[in-house]
Amino acid sequence: MTTAIRLTLAGIFTALLLGVVYASGEWGHVIATTAGFATAIALLGAAVLGWERVVTSAESAGLVDLEH
């Protein structure tokens, strides 16, 4: 997926969460909060996996030596 598509999907998801929070009652807040927390955890996990992939690629290319 390209960066533009990812940003567009993130924007749409954010707009949906805000719409649920402002348009519904107490359960809407609970659901939106839970979905927002799950999304934040998923984004952190994706960032860690992406960083590990970059480090592995740099190591295999000989650009980084992690042994001291």
C-alpha cells in the first residue's frame, strides 16, 4: 500500500471514530475509545516490525554492524 492510501484510510477511520463519539450515547464512547486504543497498539506494532525490517536489511547489506 502506498503512503497516500494509508493516510487516507487513517483519516477515514478517525472521522468515523469522531462521528461515533459525537453522534451516540455512552456505548458509542466505549466502542470508539476501545477501537482507538486498539488502533494505537496496532500502529505501534507495525512501526516496530517496520523498523526491525529496516535494521535487518541494513545488516544484510553490510551497512550496520551491531557487534561491539
